[in-house]
Amino acid sequence: MNFNRGRGREEPEINLIPLIDVLLVVIIFLMLTTTYSRFAGLEINLPSADASAGEAQSNEIEVVITATGQILVNKTALQGSEVRFITDALTSAAAGRRAPVIIISADAKTPHQSVIDVMQAAQGAGFPHISFTTQTQTP
């Protein structure tokens, strides 16, 4: 027996109103649960490795870190490797200079903490411009 003989077939349709409501709730949930935080850190300018070497400017302070962690500021060895010694050396080396650039030349086997100490000392001395030296690898 066919009870649906007299009725026409209804086309199935998708009701978009509940779908839009659900999507709006999901978007609101994501907006409320997402944390927007700004991380504080040091701003550094990393040089490209294939840049040509320019002339040394008088506004640069060169910091060399050896593989053993010894620190030299403008080719003068420091008595200690603590942050306060580095800060004092950077401040005295920058006497009379306006916004000097700290150039860090670290050996490939330098302890990471030594580089971080120099960066922290530069920030503590008020020198936000830091650059790192690299060398190109010959094929």
C-alpha cells in the first residue's frame, strides 16, 4: 500500500539560521578565550651572512666573546664576566656617543649564557641596538 500517493514530494532544505547562530557562538567563544599578550624581550637586528663588510663606524662598540666565555669590549679584556662588569665597560666605551650599536662577535662554541649576559648588560646600559657578526661559509 502506498499512502503517499496523493502528496507531492517535498524538497529537503537546509535551515541556515541555526547554523549561523552556532557559528557566531563559536566565534565569540574563541574571541573570549584567546589571550592577547605581548612578550617583552630584547629587540635585536640580525645581519645577513652574505652582506659585504662595511667600514667600522665610530658609533659601534665591539664585544668579542671567546670560546671559553672571556669577554673583550673594544679589544680590552674585562676583569669579570658578570653583567655589572659588562654594563660598566659598555657605559665607559660609549662615553660621548649617542645611541651606539653593540656588535657581538661570539665564537661558535661560546656558552649561550655569555651572549645573553652581554645582551642583558646592553639593555641595562640603555643601548637597544644590538647586532651580531657572522662569517660566510666557503663552498
